[in-house]
Amino acid sequence: MAWKAFNVVGVTYKDHPGETMRRVDKIAKYAKQGSVFGLVRDPSNEYDFNAIEVRQYFKSGASIRLGYVPRELAKKLAPAMDKGWEPKVQFGRKFIDKATCEVKGFQLRYEEN
């Protein structure tokens, strides 16, 4: 099976008009090689029926939403997930702004069905 990479979207969002929140700031220190990630369908998402959350799981059993699978990829993966396919997900890499050293995003890889 082949591994395919994708960039996690939705790591920034508008919490209040005019205010951009960066979820990535809160989780940058946790997402790394060896972390456990999963993709979870979110068919009740008001913006996209095919939405798939990217979640990170911790040893405690807790999880956090990192963001979402990009819309076009979610459109492809959602039907298979709805039929029971559970994709394996691995950490890819962090995108870091060289000027500020801030984490700007994440890339994950999934094993194709």
C-alpha cells in the first residue's frame, strides 16, 4: 500500500468577527513523530457533508482536533470511511516560518485503501 501526504487545514479559524485564532499554536508542541493520529468523519459539519476531522490521541485517552482533511480529499475518503474503512495515519512534518520560528501547519500521511 502507498502512503499519501496531505496538509491539515483549519488550523486557523475565526472565533469572533475580526479575531483569528490559531489552534496550531496550542498543539504545536505535541504533534511529532510517534504521536497517534486518527481521521474521524464529521457528517454533521454545517460547511461540508464529507468533512473529516484530524484528531490527535493521547495516552490518557483524551484527544484534540488538529484541523480537517482538505475538502477535495475528504470528498474522496468519506464514502470509504462511511463503509467502515479506518485509514492509518502518520505524522508527516511541521511547516515552520523561518523568520519567526512559528509552526504554521502540519502535514500527515495516510495509507491508501
